[in-house]
Amino acid sequence: MPEEIEFVSGAAIQIHGLTAFHMLKTVAQLKPGQSVLVNAAAGGVGSVAVQLAKIFGASQIVATAGSSD
């Protein structure tokens, strides 16, 4: 892990990545060419899910993010 990343932040990245991977591949069984909707794409799990969906070959990735504003 790079020195400029704190241990806690590095550990959190793994949790986000594993959660996103599990949801896309195990639960949704995303296949190349399929579309995917990622809710809360600005958060930790959502931002990794967008990146992984692209790597996994999703043809269209729709990402949502928002607040009360």
C-alpha cells in the first residue's frame, strides 16, 4: 500500500471493492453487453461498482447520485 494512504483508508477500499464485485458478479451475474444501474454512485461501493461494470464489459452504465438539494 502506498505510504500516503492511511491503513484504515486502505482497508476500506478493499471492503468497497469486494462488496461491489459480489453484487455485480455473484448477485446480478453481470455479463458483457448488459446494462447496469448503480445507485449512490458517488459513494464508496457505488464508485467502485461503476469502474468494475466497465471492466466487466457492461454496454451501458447508468449511475445515480443525489442529496436533498
